[in-house]
Amino acid sequence: MLDAPLAARCLLTAAIALLAGPSCLGQPGKPPPPGGYLVVAEPLGKPICSCLASTYSHVGFHVALVVQRGNKQVAVLDGREGPEYDEIHEPVFSPDGNHLAYAARSGKKWVAILDGQPGKGYDRIERFVFSADSQHLAYVAARGDNQLVVADGQEGHEYGQIYRPIFSPDGKRLAYSALKGDTAVIVVDGREGPEFSSMGWFGGAGAVFSPDGKRVAYAVGRDDGKTMIVVDGREIPAGWGGCCGPVFSRDGRLAYAAQKGHRWVILLEGREMPADGFVSGLGFTPDGSRVAYTAGDSRGRFIVVGGQAGPVYPSVGCMLFSPDGKRLAYDVWKGGKYAIVTDGQEGPWYDHPVGGSLVFSADSKRVAYCGRRGDDRKVAVVDGQEGPEYRSVYRPVFSPDGRHVAYKAVKDWAKAVNDREELVVLDGREQVHYEGVGEPVFSPDSKHLAYRAQKGMFSECVVIDGQEGPEYGSIVDNGPTFRDDGTLEYLSHKDGVYYRVRHIPLLRPREGRR
């Protein structure tokens, strides 16, 4: 919420406009409801020159810049300058956008700055990591030739090298991988696990936490070829050779696959089950009820879900379950062609891999992806039906209720910069062509669609339901985003000034007062 003086300043100094009434996606063919949006653009500081780096929050839409001031550098947050330093590393926002961290150097010492407050000095600082709830911050600092993790201002032990600090999902626990001399360890909550050879560093990918953060597991390899699974601090030999996992289900059950002699087994909470050939891509269905993995034997590759093996292909990959866990889609390869198999049924075959664009609707009823023929013909495939061909098609996006699907398409690469040849396709219907468009986004109620549109070399706007908003020099590509109350928000830039822009919905019939 804006306070009264700031709101007044925004209304007096920023671009304010009423857009025409938006169309309603829910009922094609019906006239659009009356109403529209009040557009309020809040300036975020004076024109900025000599910007060395920039970053933007995805929540709250804040702007952080690193700016040169003579022989010094300053961090500028939403137009407010911080103190001067000799050097500043690119700033990082917390997931909720409310906290900003960066590394700053004065002389030979670096300090971590969190919300304007400096920490202790070190020889180097890097790899800032916020917890998912944005309440905790960790980073890797160097003291001489050694490294250590600093979490919420508390120093950990020093090691030769440290990899990938990660927080548990609830933010209460921290784990990382570290090298100490010729051995390596996984450190969880400040306590070292068993040492293992750095040559067996495939376990160096780090620890895996259960969704509730209460359990932790990881795999390590040793020089003798044996594998060890460490679960909640307990060491479990996992046999010789390869290992896949460990992974946790949504309800905290642990599974991993291990090679024992010439056969593979799946271990679910310690209970051993035979696997169908060698195992890769181990995971759980979204509801946690079944173990799924990619398997292979002398015949080829196939998917196994709950002990049931699917058809065999020379290659399979990119396994994706629907949100309710009842449907499965994955890409396959055969005879130089690629296809998506959905619920056991093959889709059209294409010349290039298609699994990376695969997406289910939130209600699990619909599925979409992109197919490519040759080097320059792509189509969107929605519920098994191909759309029109374009030079390029980007990953489809479903509305929250699953009734609508939209995607970005390019008509002609050669004309994309000068001839208004990019567009958004909504439910199979082409929207207005522009010189460039961004990824489409739906409102929470699924009734409205917005995207960024480029109208010229230095002119961009946001389009809501076909209506163009105010033009700016550019729209920052971390938006636009709809909020729960229907407000559309994004960052823009014009004449050296950043703006936080909000399209606030006006009163509409039968909605009552806001």
C-alpha cells in the first residue's frame, strides 16, 4: 500500500491513464464488461547514468542498481543511494523482494551488506543464498586460502573450498558441501558427515531435505567404488557402483536406487524392491503414492511407475506428471524422430526434442508442448492437436482454470525487428502483431491476459486483453505479473528513470465496492 504523500506524488508526477474496458476471456463472443484500469506509475529515483549492474525483484518490483560515482560505487535501491564503496558486487533480492544483499569492498576487505547494514570483513564474499521464506541469509566468505559459510552473521568452519549452500524448505536448516584437504564432507546444521574421497565427488551435489525440512539425506562415493547413503546422520552402505537419488516424497518418505552386483534395486524407507534394469531419473508421483523412474535394459529405455513398466523406446526422458499425479507425459526418440507419450499414447513425431516445453494445466485435464519440423517450423500442440506453423513457438501457458492457453510465436525472424512479426496466440487466435512480445500471463481469475509488447526500437508497452497501456522506453522482463486482487504490476524505464507501474482494476458490475 502507498502512503498518502507518496500516492499523491505518484498521481501528480507519474503517468495516469484509464484504459478501455477489458474483454472477458471466460465467455468468448460476449461483449466486454464496463470498467477498466487506473494506471499509476511510481518513479523510482532520478535519471541514472553510469549504471554498472542492475537486478530486479519479482515480488514487489524493486530496482537495485550499482552506479559509478567518480572513483567510488554505490548501490541504489528504488532511487535511494546507499554508502560509497570502492567496489560492489551485483545485488541480490530475497524471494519476497523485501530484503537486498550485496558484497562491498573498502580497501582490501569485503563486507556483506544486508538491508544497508554491513557485516564482518573478509578477503572475498560470494554466493548469497536466501531461504525460501526470506528470513535467513547465507553466503560464502574467504579468509586467506580458506572458505567458510556465514549464516545470519554466524561463521561456520573453514574449508579449502565450499559448494552450494542450501536452506531447507522451512528455512531453519542449512547444508553445504566442502573440501578439506584430500577428502570431502557434507555439512548439515554445522555438523560434518562422514569424510569421503574427493574423487567420489558425485555426492558433492549436496544434501536433499524433505519438504518439511525435518529429514536430510545425501549420497557419497568412495575410491573403492562403493556408495554410501547418509540419512539423518546415519550411514547406510548402498553397494557397489552407481546410485540414483536420494529423493523425498511430499510426505517425507525416502527412496533411492542402488546397484548391487549386476542388478539394481529400489529402496523405499529401507524396504528393498527389484528394479527393471538400470535406474535413472528417480522420483515420486506428485501425491507421493508411487515411485517413478527411467529404466533400461538390453531392449532399450522405458518408464516405470509404481512397478508398472511402459513401452520400450531407444531413448526416453523429460518425465512430467500432471499436478494430481494421475497423468504422465514424457518425450521419446525413435528412428531419428521425437514425440511426446501422454497417458501411454504417442503424439505427432518431430525432428527435434520436444520435452522441454511440456506443461499440464493446473486442473490436470490438459497438456501442451511445442513441436519442431526442420530448422524453422514450429507448432504448439494442445491436447494432441497441432496449431498453425510459425518460425518459432515458445512454451504454452495455461490459465489457472485450464480453459485458456496462450503462447508467444514468431512469424519471421528476418522481420522480427522491423516488421511487427511477433505475436501472442490465445486459444488458437492470433493477437495483434508487434516487433516483439513477452511471455503471456493470465490473471488469477483466468479472465484477463497481459504481455509486454515492443512497438519500436525505444517504445514498449503492456497489453491487457488487447488494450495497450502507456508507452515507455522499455519494460523490464521480470513482469508483468497479476496480483491476487487483479492488479497488474511491472517495472518500466523511460528517459533514464525506472517506474513501478500498477494497472489497478476499476469497479466492475456485481463486484461491489473495493
